[in-house]
Amino acid sequence: MVGMSVSIVINNVFSRIKGDIPETLKFYLSTEELCYKIQDSKYILQALYGNKEYFGERKEDEWDGVVPLYWPEQGNKFYTGMMSSVRKALQTAKIDYTIEDRRFRPPQNMPHLVFDPKDTEERPYQRIAIDYMMKATRGILQAATGSGKTLMITQLIGQIKTSPFIFLVLSKDLMEQAYETMSQHFNVPIGRVGDGMVDIQDINVVMVQTAIKALHRRDKKFDLSEYKFDDEDSWDDDTVEKTNKGQDIENLILRCKGLYIDEAHHASSKSSQKLFAAAKDAFWRFGGSATPFREDGAEKMLQALLGKTLVNISASWLIQNKYLVKPYIFNIAINEDMEDWKSYSQVYKAHISDNPSLNDLVIKIVKHMQFLNTSSLVLVQRYNHGEALQSRLDFPFIRGDMPRKKRRDAIQALRDGTVPASIATTLADEGLDVRRLGAALVAGGGKSITRVYQRVGRTLRTFKGKDKALVFLFHHKCRFLDNHGRRVKHILKQEPEFVLIESTPESIIGDIDNIMRPEKGLFDD
């Protein structure tokens, strides 16, 4: 409004609008711009989200499914990541404002830190992305699987030259891969916190599960399962209990000057909110993901914690520019005459995890890909499903409860081509880097649409002699699963370079050959 003026006081986690603003603007910020509503909140209120820590001071019986990112009763406090939305709202309301930035930009205390590109391919878009992030100081790197996110963040850290810096990951394998990348390209030792290890250095790869346990180690009512990112995540970790170094881990979080969270589409979780709030001194805040969106409507929480999306490097753009190979995605319709089970768990068990005909089809495809000399990965959700397939395929089953060395050896065997195929739980959805991989079979289904891109992305990296990738989805025409299959198709059609092929169990081998061996003649073997 004409004549009105306020100041925006910026801090690392929360900021405030200092000065009087109209009640109408407060109402707009509270109900429209700086909040979001959880999808299907009426069903999950009591089970998941009706707690004071997650939603502020609202009581369970008063919560309307809306998650606030702004608190007018607390001095017009809001998440700093929503700064662009606040400025836009003030400008629209014609309210003048000044910026009072109280953040402390830490000095470069690692002048000796050197990034060595070694033999890695230089990609011009990576330099552009790093420059954007360096200038913004916080934000989301949206980049498809195979774009080199870990390498870009390693270069960014090398340019920031400030410690302590934390690289947050969800799984043991992501921790190992980030550790290997940074150890290869930096001239300093890299720390690891998680999977039974607490080795704290200036730059550290930290498992979120371990960090959350360290922050809550004195809370007897703490339940780690409440902090899971989603139902499909492997979330077990006993590092804090085994090492008794919870205080050291907490101190690292409290004093870190920068942090990055990998697979940032998970960052709306309670775990991320807790970690980002505890890291009050972290000036540098970034996240990376191929899919920085949420099915539950929580995209605004990603922005609140990390800032806005800075760049978008899509899979189709990378394919068009020959950085990735084109995927051919077979959507195999599964029509089975089974009882119409009432619950999702019953349907899942009958149609997926305990379905002999599905397993027969998966095995037939894997063996045909082996005949075509193409490395395959079969993705399952449940251990019993993977065990059933392994008993017939006799290939390694990579799972979260494997000892670290055995798991690494199994992944390396797939990379080396020592084994033609492997089975893996959903721990392989995010971050499993096997360039040789030519085919992925999503045998385990799953509710998470964001994971679809991750599963397709497992196969897209370039490799000598590899010019295409195959992905097999199983569209079960039954309750719950049919709707999921339709949504998956809708999501994948948004990538213009993804080729979707409708198929059936009876025609799939011929459909594969049409793509892999188009030159095959009528009388060829």
C-alpha cells in the first residue's frame, strides 16, 4: 500500500517481516502463499501428521490439513526459503521493503582445498549450474539421473572452500558413492557418518538416519519410523548406539557452515526439517533431485528449507545432447483373474510379491536380455519377493541388510559385468551408478510416482557399445494397482525422449527384439 514500508530480516533458517502489514496480506500469506495442504489429509491426520512438532502450535483436533510456512503471531516469521514468495507478495500489495540480511557468510577456511577433475568428462552445463548455485547460496539443483549431480556438488564444495560441510544421504550405498566421488576428486580426507562409521572430517557424507538419531538420542519417546521419508525407504541404522558418538555427530550438525541433501524430493520430511533447523549456522543450503516434486503436495516445504529451483537439466535434454541414451519403456499389461482383495497389502501380495506368473514373466525377460548380452537389474520391494526370484535366477540379491563389503562386491560385480544380472530392493532406486546396465525390470511396483524417474534413470548412463536402454513396467489391471499404472504412464509421457511401448506377456519377447534386433530376418535364430 502507498506509504507503507517494512523490512525483511533474513536469517539462515527463519526470517521475519518487521513492521506492520495489513491483516488482508497476513491472511493471504497464511492461507495461500506460505502454506500447503497435505493430499488426503483427512485420512492421515491421526495416523501420521497430527502432531505439534510437525505442524507448530495447532492442536490435532484443530488441524485442517494445512501445513504453515508462515506464523504471523510469531512476529511474521517465515521459512527463509520462501523469500521470493514474500517479496512478490509485498510488491503486489505495493508495500515498500528493505532487506536486513543478518546471515553470517563464513570465510573460506579451506584455501588448500583443490578439486581435481582427473579423467571426468567436462560438460558445459555443469559449469553453468555450479555458477548459479554459487551466486544463489541456496536452492535446488533439478537434474536427471546421469547428469552428474554428485560431481557438480563436489565441484561446488571445492569452490566454496568452507568447512564443516555436510553432504546428506538417505542410504548406505549413496554414502559410499558420494564418499568415493569426493575422495577421488579432492586432496583432503572425506568423512563418513553412518553404517557403523563415525569418521568426522572437514567435509563429511552423513546418513540422515544417523543424524536424526544423534539429535534425538536423549529422547526416550523418539521413534525413528516416524521420520522415514516414505514407506519404501530403508531406514534402519544403529551407528549412534554402536559407536557412542552421538554428541560428536550433533556437534557437527550444529557447527556446519554448509549442507547439501541428495534426493531432495524427500526433504519435506520431519527428518529434514529437524536437521535443517538444527544446522542454524549453515549459510550454504542446497538440495539435488531429478524429481523435486511431491505427490502429497509438499513441494513448498522443499522450497521453504532449500530455496527455489535454480536450474532444470531434464533427461530429455541430456538424451538429445547425447549425454544419456534413449529409453524404451515397455508397459506390460497384466490381466489376471484373481479375487478382488479389499486392502492394498492383500492386493500387493496376491498380484506382485507372491505371484508365480509374474515371477515367470520376469525370469523369461531376464533370460532373454542375457541372451541379448544386456545387463539387467530386477527391482523388488520385499525381501521374500527377491528371494523367490533369486532361487530361480541364481543372481546376486542386493539388499539393505547385507554386510557393507558383500553389498559393495555385489554392486561391483554388476558394474564389471562379472554377473549378467542382479536383483535389488528399492535401495537401488536412488544413486546406484552402473553404467553398463542396459535393462531395468520394475517387478516390485510401488506407490511412489517420483521413484519412476529414478528407476528409468538407472539404465540411461552411456557405456561403450550401449545406444539404448530398456525398462519394463508391469501394469496390473486390478484394484489400486491399475490406477498407479495409469499415473506412471502419465508421468513418463511428460519426457518427450521417453518411448513408451504397450506390450503383453505373450508379445514381450517379440517386442524386445523389434527394438534390440530390428535387422533380424524371418529365418534368423
